[in-house]
Amino acid sequence: MPWSSLLPCFVGGALLANALPHLVSGLLGRPFQTPFAKPPGAGLSSATVNVLWGIFNLAMSYLFTLRVAALDPRNMSEAAAMLAGMLAMGLFCARHFGRFHGGNLAQQR
């Protein structure tokens, strides 16, 4: 399996994982951090901006996984690359946004 197929799967998985908190926050009507807030990534954006940002990430995930990589979910290498991208973005988001939402227990002590 060439890396040129696995890299878009990884990026698509990362974008999918990034879409989820933005969509959920926006659909619940809650503000959440986006790159468009002041300061970027730390300030809060409106629920509407979060829905738009989440949909954009979801569309980009679709393009990377199904159009660029032509992901076959039965192909274990491609599925693992996508899951690795989701895990990497998930861990990054947990660490980054945990600072703002009480998710980093080490900082609370």
C-alpha cells in the first residue's frame, strides 16, 4: 500500500475528528473555540460559526477519504490510517481544549 493513499486517509480521519466537537457544540447552541475567534483557537466562536466550521471539516474529510484516497473500509491499512488520524486529532483536541473546559486534571491540582 503506497503512502500516497494512506496520507489522505490519515488527514481525512483527523478532519472527521475535528468536525465532531464543532458540530456538536454548534447544534447544541453552545459557543466553542475555532480558528476564527480572538485569539485564534482560544476565544469562543458562535454556535453558527461552529456549525459552519464543522460542516467544512466534514466536507474536507469526505474529499480526502472518498475522493482523493478512494477509501475502502475493508482495506485494513487505509482504515488504520484513518483511525490513526482520528486518534491523533482526538488526543490533540483533548489536550488543547481541556485547558479551557477542565479536561486536564494535571492542571487542576
